[in-house]
Amino acid sequence: MAQQEKTVEFWRWPETNWVNPDINWEKGKFITAGVDVGSVSTQAVIMVDGEFFASGNTRTGSDSPNSAKKGMDYALEKTGLKLENIDYCIGTGYGRVNVPMAQQAITEISCHALGANFMYGPEVRTVMDMGGQDCKAISIDDRGKVLNFMMNDKCAAGTGRGMEVFADLIHVPVWEIGPRSFQISKEPPSISTTCVVFAKSEVVGLLEQGVPENEIMAAYCSAMAHRIMELLKRLGVKEKFVITGGIAKNEGVVKRLEKELGIKTAEQAWANPRYRKKNYPFDTQLAGATGAALFGQALLKMGKAKSVRKT
């Protein structure tokens, strides 16, 4: 059993891809793609005339170009579409300048803002992008344009990577941490929010003291929520408030953050009425790549970019 435990990747979210069966890409005027190479995961989104057509969500490796290729290949896998059929591709995220199939790079701040506008509707005013290596609080207008933003300091304590380190440390799959953090009799004190190294040492100490795992998870989620709260307070939160990125999937952090803010995040669905009934898959990690693909379409329609489609 001990040998088997060593091979379990508690930190790894499952990789996913999806294709919209209702769209015939061959009839599309504009086929655009966005590739978001983050520090932890890579997403690719393909859109046909502004409609969500396909996506791939994979793990980022040590090489950004290969990670981008893997993400795009995964999105294309079941589509019948080839890379040369795409009119325009935009790279974004941590590795945006190393996306080999991209014609242009745009910051993840702008792409998450536009992606959140698409996913949740034009009422969104505050976006919290909780990524693998940093967190960004973004103020936007009704078109998804960035008005202001703030970033956390460069420490993994309030990020997706910090949560992965924690999952490996306590030997609990990362997707179980959120729900299990509420299986407690009362809310425990938060652990350190200063540094992931300090937090890790504190968790080890709690484990050695025999503190129940669920209580430790609650303490860690509470610490992350408080750290994110401090960043949002500096920006100022206006409703409609939404969260993008990987940590948005962790209800243990999200619900505690909502409690501290006194504001509920938007429903976890494609809340824009135009898209709500289209059976799109909901994945908060796709916001950046979605925004990038939308930027590609806008540039083509305005004549500020030329199609590179070969067939």
C-alpha cells in the first residue's frame, strides 16, 4: 500500500477535452483559437464565428511550446479540424510568447476579462483570476475591457500550485479538498498565509499532532480565502463578481471567500443568456483561452489581422 501511495498524483486535476456536436466548422467564416499556457495547466479553445466549438485542458510541462502544442492537439482531437484550418490563433498566459501556432500574444489579464464577459455576461464588473502561480483582481466594463487590476506578490501560498503542494503533503486528491473542508464540526483557525514554505511546515506540525485531515483542509482553504480577500480589498469589489482559474473549482476556498466578502459569486454556469441553453461545458480554467479566441475573431472582423487559413 505504501508503495502504491507514492505513485498517486494527488495534485493532478484530470485532463479534459470537448467538442460541440451542433457546429459544422466547415461552414464557419471565422475559426479562431486561443491557447493559454499557464504555469500549472494549459488550455486551448477553438471558436467558430464566436461560438464555443472545442476545448482542451491539459497539464503544462517544462517546455511552453510543447505544452501549447499538446493543449491544441487535445482540443482538435475529435473535431476533424486541422491546425491549418484555423484563421487566427492568439497565445496568452504565463508562456504566451512561446505558443508556436499563435500569430499574436495578449496578456492573460485582458483575455480573462473578455472570457469572463463571454461566460457570465456583460454585467460582470470584477473578475478574480486564481491561477497556478499568481492571482489577479481585475475591474472590467460591460464589454470585458480592463479598467484596473492588481496582482498578488510572487508566492504560491494563495495560488493553485500552493494547493497542489498541500494535496500531495496530506495525500488527498486536490479535487476532494474543497468538499471535505466542510466535513468538520466547527471552523478551525487559519494556518499561515504568508508563505507556502511556512504553511507547509505548519501543516506537517498539525498532522504530527493528530489533527483530523478535514480540519487541516478547512484551515488551509480559509487561509487561501483570506489571502485572496486582501487582494480584492485593495482593488475594490463591484458586483457582478466572478472567479476564473483553477482555484475557482475549489468550493472550500470560494465559499469562504464569499463569506468574507459578503458577496456571492455568479452562478457556476455559462450565465450569459445567449449561451446558457447551448450545453457548453463549464470550466473556469477556460476563461483565458476563450478570451484569446474572441480577441482573434474581433481582430479579423475589424481588418486588423489577416487569416492564415491554408485550406
